[in-house]
Amino acid sequence: MPELPDVEGFRDVLNGCGRGRCVRRVDVHDTDVLRGVGVRRLRREVEGRRLGRPWRHGKVLIVPVGDGQAPVWHFGMTGELVCARADDPPAPHDRVVLTFADDRQLRYRDQRKLQSIRLAPNQRALQRLLDRLGPDALEMPAPISWIC
């Protein structure tokens, strides 16, 4: 399963490939990786909007778009984000592809489809989702040492 450094690496990919770019098209090649959102709604909420600054909470990556909506990416054991050009051949496990105005693509690739992409429609829904995950590991207070 990806650990925090892996998800931080995916955040870097998203920052370099998509942050601040306008999503021209969302292609869903496999609806099994969508949780709680259909293809039409995902397209409606993401297409034509710029991706904001992604951030990590635990092992999920949150990407603000528009007025509070945020795709929430979870990578499971085999998921990853890949930056590609639109003319690069697709990989067999590219499940969701965001194409930007400059023909770059952000590809959610997941061989085993063990996790998903969700869409938090607003800040309140996002907070409920994150509350279920508990605190982020890097926000935990340092343990008290009982050994002298």
C-alpha cells in the first residue's frame, strides 16, 4: 500500500502537471474506480475548472476545484498519478484521465482497482470524509517519552 512519501510524490506530480491548469476533458475508462460519484457529475464539477493546490491527508490526495468541490484520490496498493502528453499511448490500467488545455494529461492509473476517486461536493462533505480518516500522521503530537 502506498505510504505517506508515495502520496507526497503523487502530490508533486499533480502540482507539476495540473495545478493551475484548466481541465478541458475528463475521461473515465473504468467506472469501478469512482465512489459516490457518477461520470456525468464528475465531468460537470471538474471540466472547465482549474485545479487548485493539492494537499494530502493521510493516504488521500485532495485537489480543490471550483467553489469548494474537491476530487479525493486514494491510491490503494497499485494506484498512482502519471503526467503524460495527450499523444502518449494509454496504459492498460489508466482508469481516469484529465486532459488540460495544453494537451497535458493527468492519468489515474491503478492495476488492481482497490481504491478510488471520490468527489467532495463542498467543504462540509470533505471535512466529514477526513474526520472518518482520523488525524493526519504528521499532525499528531510527538509521543511522550517515559524512558529517562
